[in-house]
Amino acid sequence: MGAGNKLGSAADSLARIRERQAIRGERIKAAGELEDRRTGADLDEKLRLAGIGPGQSSADDVLARLTAPKTPELGQTLQIEQREDSKTSDS
């Protein structure tokens, strides 16, 4: 076996090892997500990110946030409507 064959074999082995590690990592990630769903931790995290949770805000704070007018998210453009009295007729 020549040096080129050994190098090619080592590269193939490395590729197989990396693929197994990637698969193992995805399995670990999926198992963690399933565990979070089973225990409700995913919902707790969503509530925490929304500012809802024990000691974070009162019922009045949550109600005010839910009833506040929506603001456009970043990256969205505002659309300006033309007022009825300033529209012109093309006919």
C-alpha cells in the first residue's frame, strides 16, 4: 500500500467519523427537544421569552402588552395610505 492509498484511506475514515459524530449530535439534540416537550420546559421557555412567568410581570402588565397596538417588526416597511379627501380621480 502506497502513501497515497494510506492518505486516501485516512481521509475516508475521517469523513466517516465526522458523519457519525454529526448523526450522534442530531440524535442528542432531538432527545433534548423531546425531553423539553415531555417536561414542559419548551413551553416555559416560550413564556419566559414572552415576558410571562412568575415574578416577571403582573396580570395588568401582560394585559397591557397584549392590548397595545402592534408595531411593525424590524425589516418590515410601513405602508402609508392615501386619505380619501386627497385622492384624485383619473376619469
